[in-house]
Amino acid sequence: MSSPCRASLALAAVALLGGCDREERDSRGQPVTETVPAGATADTIYPGGPSGSTVTLSPKAAAYENNAYHIAQGQQLYGQMNCVGCHAHGGGGMGPALIDDEWRYGGRIEQIATTIVEGRPNGMPSFRGKLTDTQIWELAAYVRAMSGQVRKDAVGARTDEPSNTPPLTQTRREPIVPGEDATP
Amino acid sequence: MSAAELARDGPTLHGPELAARLERSWSRDPGLLGWLATVDHKEIGRRYLVTAFVFLALAGVLALAMRVQLARPDQNIIGAARYNEIFTMHGTTMMFLFAVPVMDAVAIYLIPLMLGTRATSFARLNAFSYYVYLAGGMLLWIAFVLNVGPDVGWFAYVPLSGPEYGVGKRADIWAQMVTFTEVAALSVAVVLTATILKQRAPGMSLDRMPLFAWAILVTSLMVIFSMPSVALASGMLLSDRLVGTQFYNPTENGDALLWQHLFWFFGHPEVYIIFLPAVGFVSEITATFCRRPVFAYPVMVMAVVAIGLLAFGLWVHHMFATGLPRVGYSFYTAASMAVAIPTGIQIFCWITTMWLGRPRFDVPFLYVVAFIVTFVIGGLTGVMVASVPLDLQLHDSYFIVAHFHYVLIGGAVFPLLGAITYWYPKVTGRLMSERLGKLSFWLLFGSFQLTFFPMHLSGMLGMPRRVYTYPAGLGLELPNFLSSIGAFIVALAFVLFIANVFLSLRRGAIAGPNPWKAGGLEWATSSPPPPYNFAHVPSVGSATPLWDGPLKWMSGLRVDEKEMLLTTVVSARPDLREPVPEPSIWPFISALALTVMFVSSIFSPWAVLFGLVPLGVALIAWFWPKQLEPTAEPVIE
Amino acid sequence: MSDAPTFERDLADVPTSAFGSRSLTWWGVIAFMAIEATGFALAIGAYFFLMAHEHSWPPEPWLPPDLLAGTLFTTLIVLSEVPNTLAKHAAEKHDLPAVRRLLIVMAVIGAVLLVLRGFEFNSLNVRWTDNAYGSVIWLLLFLHTTHIATDWADTLVLAALMHTREGEEARRFTDTSENSLYWRFVWLTWLPIYLLLYWLPRWAP
Amino acid sequence: MAGAVRWRLAALFICTLLATPAFAQTGAVTARSVAQADNGNWEMPGKNVAATRFSAMREITPANVRNLRVAFTASTGINRGHEAPPLVIGGTMYLVTPFPNKLIALDLTKPGAPTKWVFNPKPPTAAQGVACCDVVNRGAVYANGRLFFNTLDGRTVAVDARSGKLAWQTKLGDIQRGETMTMAPTVANGKVIVGNSGGEMGVRGWIAALDTGSGRVVWKAFNTGPDKDVLIGPRFRPFYAMDRGKDLGVKTWPPGAWKIGGGSVWGWVSYDPQLRLIYYGTGNPGPWNPEQRPGDNKWTTGVFARDVDTGQAVWFYQSTPHDLYDHDDINEIILVDMPVAKRMRPVLLRPARNGFFYVHDRRTGQLLSAKPYSYMNVAKGIDPHTGRLIPVPEKEPKVGRVVRNICPAAPGAKDWNPAAFSPITGVVYIPHINLCMDMGALEANYIAGTPYVGADVKMYAGPGGNRGVFTAWDPVHARKVWEFKEDLPLWSPALATAGGLVFYGTMDGWFKAIDQRNGKLVWQFKTGSGIIGQPISYRGPDGHQYVAVMSGVGGWAGAIVAGKLDPRDGTAALGFVNAMKDLPARTDAGGMLYVFTLPR
Amino acid sequence: MNTVQSVFGGQGAEGAQFLSLMTLFTVVTTIIYLLVLAYLALALWRRRRTEHTVESGDHAAEPPPQRTALIGWVALVNTGLIVLTVASFLTDRAMARTASSPALEIEIIGHQWWWDVKYTGADPSQSLETANELHLPVGVPAHITLKSADVIHSFWVPNLAGKQDLIPGRQTDISIKPTRTGLFRSQCAEFCGVQHTHMALDVTVENRADFLRWYRAGLQPAKAPTAPLAKAGYAYVMTRQCAMCHNITGTEAGSHFGPDLTHLASRRSIAAGTLPMNRGNLYGWVADPQANKPGSKMPTLGLEPNELHAVVAYLETLK
């Protein structure tokens, strides 16, 4: 191939490199012994001031957080495991709203995963043992996507259900920086 | 300077001195910028051809990968997800990036030569179309390499390609690639239609036009009236996936069948857009190698036009299994059967040409014979699947895979390979090797039957399309194994053909202007033709000018300015002298701006608005007339 | 080819520019019109296809678009045919000052129409994410808006061109005449869309 | 020609004859109430077992209501939906609060009514996770010295009225299976009649009678399943053929679906002491997606009459066979004697959720009249011979396709908030709603303890744009007397008084009084939060008339405020949020008792 | 040649009609093909008497016999096509007639990568729901209503009849009248995602008595297990992940996200035809479904060995 073709191909390859992990389809999910790192509860106040060490994100967060395949699986699980019964399509009902920016128990993916596993005293059921590790993290990834925390190119604009909420690709929300609690 | 002093070709200025001055005003400047700025239809045609064959090779490798996976039952060499990506890329690349563009390539190169004109109309649009096509192909394949390739099949049925089940950016890349290739194909169609209607050599009235030109004219009109359908459909799919419109959402009263209707309204004309240029090739090759024009010229022209019209009336035969009212289906069965009549007529006329003429069994002619033997099988299986009760059993099975490979490879690729062998001397000045040509021909013909005939059987044994494996014990082992073996031999045959092309570049016999003693105008100029094609404007008296007495010419076109002659639409009487656009970098820049806009609009809908600004600037610069003509050209009404 | 070829005729006297179907760019404009007309026809086909799915059109709780902006737009775009035809005749008579004035008028009309179109977009009473009805009428309006925007940009460039010395060039007059032809096509395609968007929902059962 | 003229004259004459009684308000043939005499107390939510919600106090009249002022207020300290009425027995007022269901006793004899004692049943917090439509409680009931009420986690509690000490408590519901209890019990013939709620959670509905003394379950009848579970025996003689058959509770369901089929009893129970029959309605079948439960889905969305002592079913009428839109039939049942074709008959009146105002003969269940009292487009009417509702086919929800403009919406023409009947005018005063909805059905998965709904719903205002209506309905002529349009849906019960007034509250906090005769607004007072509680009227220790109501928005309609829901999702709170997006701006949550009286 | 999944089977009325029409089409098209080949061969290798070529000077000649041959050929092709079109139309009408009086109502809902089969009828309490298997009484025309829960699938039993697509938001139907008994295999014929390959359906055509016996057995709820290992398996299935997705009539498990398992052990294959039904495959599938059907919605649970034995023991009691 003549020189111009080779140059432009290399340039384009570098530009799109970031695309590949977003599309990675890993339906097996790596087996991780400890589902959720201990102590990842809402860490708003530190006795004697912040301890300086920002909360280390669980290694699984990166694998699930912006992955289109896991978010889509989470979206299907959200409907089939009856989350939609209490939280509707993010607006809430029996359960609190999920598309707003108020997170009683923390808005980071592992905090949401903790809520799903442990349940919460005011009526959130515990799914420990009821869902596999992968499913729980996929649900947590989708819940974050509902409030716009996720990259726009990892979410679908709508589902094949009635049109309920504004397209996920257009929910404006500032991303949550790890270590800093989400409730403004 | 008054009109008289302007340098013009004619009795006072002809021969080598004219050639030198014309060479200077028609050739482009060297280097990368010159390469990108060319508007010479021959250079763009060659680039289209090379790029299309690169994509053919890439898609061919994917076909081999699929055959390896399907050679034995219950294999897991290629995983399910990867296999779906591979068959989607194979189908999409073959249909959008090889079949249509390769026919455009040959047409862009040959039509001006066949019509006796110096360039295509809208030469810059022609250059622009190539770069848009190249960008679309690169988008698809870079995405495939980066694991973002589409995996929803070449016709991406909704809702699988919709926002809920078409996860991530895969289907967006497919839909945007369709937009690229459809912009390119539409541009080429506009260029070719205008060239054929307005730039034929004086005297070449419609009934003296080469049959290939008729085929390309009908193909271009079909592109103009069918491609907008897939543009609209993929645009609606993109907006469903990005901004949440509800076109294909069945619950919000959208419909999954809306996609199928719009896609197949384009889909079926698309396969005839690929087939009709091949009809043109066969007519030209048969005429030259049987030493006489094709039998019943007006009937052949009517057949081509009939196919062009009928193609728009039978798209629903792709949707017989979707539960539409049965009475509607019988109309489409009749229409699908009717399209076999003009094809049958053409086959008869070709064979009659052979009957009346004296066939010379050179490689191009062998490909024509192989075309007839193979394509008629495909056409007849097509008649079978036109019937609803049969199609309900055969639809979406490997029987259909066999059918469309017979009509596409048999019907289009065989004539294409014949055409390349036939016009190779005109493009390169050297003949391809006859011995290597025959070897690759027989190898291809034999291995093609070995590969695709067993697929009729595996389809009737219940093997659906697009399965990445099949269970043992269903009798599918033998046909699949044979197909896999055949596929590798087909690949070998293609490698031999490509080797023949490259070896003959240096070691092929010198061809001269008319090695096959053919009758068309393209054989009236040197091989390879100079940038201006013809020193003087040829004048035509019959359908095969070189066979009917010495060629007469017309003088008077400018020499220091690029100029060509426009003729009237029906009788091709000289009408206007049209300036030919200068080479310009702006078509390339506009294609770049369009690419940036299309690709970034996958990630954010606002890119459509922000992308318009650079595109607008590039387009304005493209159309802005260059320097003022130094001498005010006196206006003669 | 060494000896001198026999020449039948000398083409020096053939003209270099003409109006109407004799010019090459006319065929280019006609081809693009065919492409866009097919696109519009298919979009309208999709509109009727989706309409067949609903019991009532527009679907019950949604109201049809308000008439004001749409009707104002339609009257203005139809009236714009007057300066458009004048510009075409002026171009065909090579009347440069008239063409310059009329192109300015057409550019202003184009700008006003685009502003009116903005009002039309938010008088549709439905969002494109609400249902298939909303999506298809936004699609039709968006397609026609790009149609107007491209021709408006074309008119602006042409107007600028005519004000330079380039204006005297014969080819620019053919360009102006073809631009007027294209504008005529732009508002002809608008009429069916106007009926579909504003009146069919009111008449449909 | 002459015949025609004569015929028309006759018709004219008959019409005037019919029309006259409505205007001659006083003394004409009206529906007499069979309720007991009024002793000035308010001992049960319905005021009496005939559920007339009519107070015989006549001190406050349309003339003097203008200067009604607040006597005292008390806060419950809980910010959820207050649907319960305050009860007044002697000099003490008792309040039941939403979760955690505190029972507060206020001493009316002292100025400012200080708190005497508070009883805390301490229900587990997890119970809030299975309460479909806000953690409400519809009130307690007083009988022979004790107060009986239900807690959210499914316990019936008896508390001694004087000391506030627990007498007994019986566990009946299991929150692990999604069962809660929010209804107000009814005491009939020494038995406390209670039922469960959880129709949206795939619960199997039942009604039970507990002995007032010991809390022992005397009898328990399910609303789905084989006849022996439903206590259907030889005495069961439904009036219409559609309700006759063996084990219909199983035959009208797909196999096993009746076990999670709903039919809960979360509404009102009335009792006729003469006939010794209790009357109650059964809830909606589960799941909402009708395609998942083909068949009539007996015995959901219908009215049962049972013997109070044995629980044996006497008659049943199914208002909505194979319910399509969650039209529970649990609304109040008002027992009156009414002239029908010139003969006085013991009837029961039901402004039902499916939009029809039913009048049945309460001995046999025969349907005497059923006219729509609100706009509807989902039913063509009731077939008088078979008693069966005639649905409109294209309005039937289908999986995979949204059905639009279903009127009335899922909460129906009137939800749980009961109407009041005024014997002085013979008119039923109905506070109800005017909402339509889009509904998309989808396949529901049953996972115990989680919602089992299978529908995407979005509600919006019905024709006219007003989301609420207060209608005066003449049951004798089955005709609307007057109506008072309200912007917000009416979620508060009504109170009628002998003074000729009708009281109700709006969801943005206005407590209104309307003249019974002409429907004119005569007085209103802005309370702190939306009113969805039952207003009551009682004679205070000083012998004067007091009117009391609890102000605290919530319930299904107020969930957007009580649960701080996000208005961008139209389907939140099972679709109600789409119709209430403006409520957060007009009221906030609260929990306050307001007591009004005339200035001394 | 396999008799389980092939269009040559013809065990259904519609399948037989297809075979006869197919033979007619094959005969007619083969005749036309041989004619073309013969004419081509003759044209290429015939002795040249008069040539109409450039070399012979009259290359433009178009002798009349060829013109009449052309018209004859067009007439032949037209008649051939008309015959085929009419034959196809008649076969289509015949198929529609056999579908006129269905005695059996079935509803099939396509999911991403398994089939939900419901025998609906007038009496809802007699309706049966099963998955990935279809039993048909021989000789009885069955009317199958086809719906999809997600993407487009296609229901195709080659031995019995043609295919029909399952399209979300629409309701299509197909009528099948099996004429001979036998065990057949059907496979989804419209690309529907990553596991389109493993979306098969076991079709059993049996005489009426066997069918009614199977149907009544299907109506019975799952029997409670007795053996201790099976009881442990029951406890796991009811309290852990299985009940969240599967329905076992007669137990607490009531979710329809995954296939119905009430009579799993009586089926011929596991996971929509991915593995034939036997103990080893049950172990393989439950232990690691993602290995056998990658991308399937059934996750790899990571069961402990004792849990795996218990669960498989319980599943085997679901006859």
C-alpha cells in the first residue's frame, strides 16, 4: 500500500484504541472469592478527619462500570428480577428513586453492589446467594447507568419497552469521583 | 486573445506535438498532494478496483475462517460471538465494500473511453466518492480489528440491531458504514448517468451505445432510486440507537417490519445493481470473442431496462415468512418469476451470438461460458424460492446461501474476472498470461461447484443460516466438509488470478491499442490511454465503430485548457464545449470532514451540527471557481 | 496515427454554456433531486406505514401540532417562488444587477424561513422519544430542514460569488438558474409534508 | 301522526314525574339509613357498621360554617400518608399513624388535648419494603373497651382503651411473602374482621375473624383456591350463573396461578346485624398482565357476603371478571333501605373502582342498577341478565404493544377513599378521580416478596383536564345531582353531617366544606400538608360539635411527595407520578391532626 | 440421510405438499437448464457453415431463424414460469385449506435462545406450559400462534411444514397437520443473537393416546422429592439462584425468565437442544452452562460439589 494509506490507518487505529474494552463480551465473569470489599459503606464522615487514603475501587469496578455488554445484561436483570416493581424505571415507587443524584448508601458501583448483596433495613431485600457475583455487578453497573454516571457510548438510548424515561444517552450527570461520596 | 488565436487541435495541430501540449494541460502534479488531488477517472477507477479487491481478499479470508469452523460438527475453534462478527463482516464487506464498488470501478474507468469522451462529468465528485468509500471501508475494518465490529448480520434486522439488543457501538458502526458507502455509490451513479447521457461521442445515438453503457445507465438509475431507502432506514436505526426515537420499537407502535420493508426495497435492487454491470461485461466479451455484435441489440436493451424496473417490485419475497397476508405474497411470487424472463432472453441472445459467430476460447470467453453454466443454476433456484410454499422451507437455510453464491459469484464475479482479463491490456498495456489464466479459471470453476453445490443439500437437511456449528448425526458432516475443502481451493484459484495480474504487469506480452481486434471506441486509443483519452473527438457511425470502416474525427477542442464535448441526449449531436475541472485537494478534504462528522456522530448527536461547519467550508472551497479564466471567452449562443 | 486523421467537422464554433437540459450541471441537479425525492417519498411511506398501527392518529393523549408556525412557513415559502422565478428569468437574461438583488432577497427569505422552522419544531406538541408518531414527524421536519439549509447555504455562496468579478462569467448564470430550479423543488416537496404534519392528524378518524 | 304526538306527550309526563323527587329534597321517598343511633362518638372509620360516614351533629350548618376555626392541633411526628380517621370515645381521641403504626391517645377534657399515652407495636422496618402504595394504615376500631388495629407487618393488635396496655396480638401476615396489613378492621358480633393486602406482590388474599376477647382466629376464608378454602358450602347461592360452579377458584385460573393470584382484602367491611352478614370486596388478581392469567380469575374483583359467625359465603357478585386494569373491588359498601320500583328493599351501594355505581339487593346480591358515575371508555356497560361487565376489546392490554387512553386508569374512577351517605338528602357524596392511562403489559416473574406486576403504566388527567371530582349521586334514580371539579385527584374520604354539610380534603391541603343541597363551596381551610385522611365529627366534652381531620400527604397518589420520587420517570409509583408531577411544588409531606369548632 | 431434521421427511401434510411441488419445480427447471446447456454446447462446438463475423464481412446480420428461435424460447420460458406459478398458488391454497379446522391451540413464545411452549384451550385450568419441546397428536391439525419476547426468531420444523417468523409486537401463526409419527428436531431459522445456533426444539409426533398421557402427566405439579439428596437439592433450588429464573409448578419457584423445569427430566435435550438429556450432561450443564452455551443468560453458579450432586439429584426427580 502506498505511504498515505499506511499512515492514515495507523493514526485511526490509535484513535479508536479506547473502544475495545467497552465492547468486551465476558459472559462468564471472573470468579472472585470476596464479592464486595469489606467496609465499602457510605463513607461520608471520617472520625478525626479523612484518612488520606482514597477508597481503592474494587478491581471489578473497571470491568463492569463502562462495559456495554454488562450494562445491557444488567438492564435485562433489572426487569426480570423485579427491581422495576419497587424502583420503576429509576423514578422509584416502593423503593427510592435511582435516576436522581441522592444516594443514601453511596453511588459508587461497589457501594451499590453492597446494597444489592446485603439489602438495607428500610425494605431493600438482600440478594446474597440469590444472584451470582456477575449478575450483582451487572445490576450495579446498570443502576449507575440510569443516573447518567456512565459513558454515553456504553448505554443504549432506549429499550423495546414503552417510552418511560428520557434516553440514557442524554441524561446529564456529573461523574462520581472515586473516594468522594456522591451525596452533594 | 480572440477566439481564433486560442490553440485548438485539428489539421494544423495534431500528432506528437499535440500530444505533448495536451499531456501538459491534462496531467496532475506529482507527489502525495497531486495523488490526493487527481480528478482523472482512470486513476480513480484503478484505485476503486484495487481497494475493492483488497476488501474482497479480506472478506475471503473471513470466509475461510468460517469454513474452518464449520468443517466438522460441534467444533469450537471460533467462539459464537466471534463467528457472528465474522459472518457479519464477510457479508457486509462483500456486499457493500466489494460488489457494488468494484462494478463502479470498472464503469468509472471504461465508460468515458467507450463513449469516446475525455473525462467523466463532475470529475471532482467522482474523486470525492472514492475517498468517502475508502473511509467507510476503513471505519468498518478498523472497528473489526478493535473488537467493535458489527455482529448483527449484513442486513441487521431490528430489534437485534436495535438499542436494547444491539449492545455497544457495533451496530452503529455498521449503520454508519452503510451511510458512507451509500453516499459514495450515489455520487458515482450521478456521475455515470450524466456522463452516459451527455458525453457520448458525436453520432453515438442511444441505439448505437455499447451494451455495457446501457447496463451501467440502468444500474446507476437503480442506485439513485434504491439507495435512499437504506440511507433512510440506517439513519432511522442510528437515531433509534442514539437519541431514542421509536421507529422500530414495537411497544411504542413502531414496527420491526418497517426496517425489513425499507431494507429490502433497497436490498433486492442492490443485487441487480451488482448483476447488471456483469451483464454488460458478458455482452462486451461475447461480442468481441465471437467476432460479431450481440444478437438482437434492442431486445437486450429492453431486457436490461425490464430487469431494472422489475427489481423494484419484488422485495417482499425476502419476507415470505413474516406473516404478511398470503394474497399479497402471490403477487410477489408472480413478480419474482417474471424477472426470470428478461434474464432468460439475455442468456438466449448470448448463446445465439456464439451460434452465429466464431467463438475464440480465450480466458475472458471461458469466464462467460462459466457464467452461463453457473448463473442459470442460481437463477433457477431463485425461481424455486420465489414460490411461497417452497420458500417457507428453504428461506434462511443453507439452500439460500448456495442460491445467492451461485447468482453473485456465478453471476457477477465470473464476468468480473473475465472483464479484468479482457480490459487488462487496455489498462496496463500488457496481456495477461493465457496459460496461468486458464489454470486459475478451471481451478476456480471446479472448486466453486465443489464448495457451493453441497450447500443446497445441507440447506434441505435443515441447516439454518448463520449457525457457528451444527450437531453430529444430521447428515450435515459430508456436505459441510466438502464445502470447506472447496473453499480453500477457491481461495487458491483467486491467489493464482491475482498472481497473474501482478506477474503480467512486467512479463505480459505488449498489447498495443486493440489486441483482441474488438469493435468498441475504447480500443481506438493507446494502451494505457493518455490522461486526455482521445487527442481528437472521435465520430461514430455505427454500434461497433472499429469494425465498420476507418474512424472519423472532429477537431476544435482547446489544447491549453482541459475541455470536452457535450452532445445531445438522444441523437448525440455536438452541443456544448464543457471545461473539465482542474485537480483539487478539496474533494479529499471534504471527504475527510464528512468522515469526521459521520464517525463522531456515532458518539454524540451534536457532532452532526458541529461537523457541518468544516464540511461546509470544504464544499464551498471545492465549488469556488479557481483563478479567473485569463481571457474572457466570447459567448456564442 | 502518424498520418493526419480525416476531420469531419471543426468544433470551435460550438458554444460553451447554455441553460436548461443542455447544461451538464442541470443533469446533476436533476439527479440529486431524484435522490432526495426518493428519500422523501420513502419517509412519507414510513409515515403511512406507522399510521396504520395506531387506532387514532395522533395517538390519544397527544395533540396535533399547532397550526400557526407551520402555516406561516408554508405561505412564505410559496410566496418565495415569486422572487425565485424572477431570479431565474434574470439569470437567463444575464441581467447581473437584478440577479444580485434577487439572490440577496432569496438569502433573506431563506434565513426567515429557518427561524420560522425553529418555531415549528417546538409547536409539534410531541417529543421524538414519545412514540413512533413523534419520531416520524420529527424525521420529516428534520429532513426538510436539512433540505432548506443546504439550499440556503448554496444561495448565500452564489450571492457572494455574483458580487465578485466572477459574476460576469456565463456559467454563474446557469448556476443561478439551476439553484432557482432546486428551490422550486424544495418547496414542492414541502407541500405534501405540510399536509401530513398539520392537516392529516386533524382529518384522520 | 296523532299517535306519535300522543306518545311523545306521555313520555314527557313520565320524565317530569321522575325528575320531581330529586328537587323536592325533604320528606320524599329517600334511602333510609339502617345505622344505629348516633351517640356523638366516632368509634369506627365508617362511623357505623353500615358505613354511612354521617354524623348526626347539626350545630355546624352552611350558615355558620364561615367562622369555623381551629380548636387545637397535634403532630404525629411521622411524614407518610395519613389515611386513618381520628377516633373519639368519650373524652379521649385516638390516632393511628402510618408505619411504625403508633396509637396515640389524646385527653380531650383538658385544654390543648395533651397526650395521655402512646402504644408502640414496633413493626420490623423491613415491612416497608413490601408495602406497595406507601406505608399507610386506614384506621383502628373501638369495641367493648378495646381498640383494634393492624400493623404493617401483618399483626392485628388489641389495646386497652383506658390504659393503652396491649391486650392481645395475633400474627396473620408474612412479609417474606409480600403480605402486609393496612386495612381498618371491623368489629361485628364480637369478632374483629381483618384482611391482608399485597395484590401487587403475588399474595393470596384472605379474610379472617378473630375473637375480640382472646384474638383467636374464629374462621379464615381465602379468596382463591378450592371451595373448602373459600368457605363455599351449601349456603352459597350467587345470584348470577357466571358465579356458580364447583371450585371456580381453581378452574378459572391457569394451573397453580391461584396460589399467587391476589384477591387481597385491604378495603372496607360492612355488617348487617339483622341479616348477620358481613359484606366486603376482594382485590385485583395478580399479576396485572391479563395474558398471564386467562379465565375469570374467581373470586377476585368482586363482592362477598358471608355469615359473620361461620364465615360461610352466602352470595358473591364479580364486578370485573378477568380484571384488565387493576380495578380492585374493595371500595366501601354502604347499607341502606331504598325504594326500588316503589318497594322499599334492603340494598347495598357501591361506587366501585371500575367506574360503575352498583346497587345490589343485599340479601341475594341481585344487581338492581349499575350506572357509570365517571367518564369511562373501557366498558360498554353491564349485561342486566348475566350481570357481566362488557369490556371494549381494543382496550385490552397486550404484551409487546402499548394500549393508550384507558379511562378510568388503574386507581379507577374512585380508589379506596370512601364516600359518605346523607340520609337527610338520600344522596351519596363521592370524592373521586378523573385519570386515564397508557398501559403496556409484559411477562411478570414471581419471586416471593418482590412485586409481581408485569405492566408499565403512565397516568394522566382524564377528559376536562381536572384530575379530581366531588360527585353527589342519587342512588334512587342512578343520576348525578351535582359535581364539584377539583384540579388534583381526591384521595381523602368524605364526611356528611346532619348540619347539611359535606367535608373532604384535597391533596394540596385544602379542607373544604360543601353545602349538601347545591354543591356550593361554603368554607375551606389550608392545612400544612395534603389531606388523604378521613374527616370526622364528634360531640366534645363541652357538648359542642367538633370536626377533625389528619393532614399528611401520601398514599399511592401522594407517593411522589412521601417517597421523594423522580418525576422524569413517568412509570414511577406504578404510573401515578406521571399524573402528579406538580404535587411536590404544591405540598410537602407532614403529619398533623387539625380539630375545628365554632367560636364560643 | 437423517430423518430427524430434513425437508425430505414430509411427515407433515404441508411437508408432503412441499415435496411434491419441489419435485415439479426441480423437473421443470432441470429441463430448462439442460436445454440451455445443449444450446450452449451446440453453439460452441458446431461445424461452421456460414459465419456472420467481422472477418466474414456481414457481422451485423441477424438471420430470421434465430429471431423465431428467440420468440419460441421466450414463449417456452413464459409457459414454464406460468406453470410453476400456478402450481405454487394451488399448493399454497391447499396448505391454507388443511389449516382451516384446527383442533389443537398452541402458543409458542420465542426468547433469546429457548422456546416457551403453551398449550392454551378454552379451559384455562387445563392449559399446559413447557419449554423446548413440542408434542403433537398425529393426524390432528394444530394451530400454533407465534410471539416473540425479544428479537425476531423463526419457527421451522423441516419434516412437518415451512417456517414462520416470530416478530416482537406482532402475532403470526402457522398450521401443522402431522401425518406420520416420529421424533423430529426443529431449529431457530432467523439469526437472533450469540446463541442462535443452540435454539432447538424437540418435536414428538405420537398417536392420540400417548399424547393425552403425556398431556395429563404434564398437568401434574412437580412431585415433592423423597430421597434425602433430592430433598437437599430441592432446598438449594428453592432458596438459591434457581428459583429466581425458573418456574416449577407446585413449588415456590414461579419466575419465567428461564425455561419451565416442571418436567425437565422427561425431555429429550437440555438447554434448547444444546446437549442430549442424560445424567452426565445434566452435571455438565448445571456445573458450567457458559462452557456449553457461551453467552447464554444462565450464569455459571460456581456450585460446591455436594450442592451439584443435590441439585442434579433433584432435577432428575422432575419427570
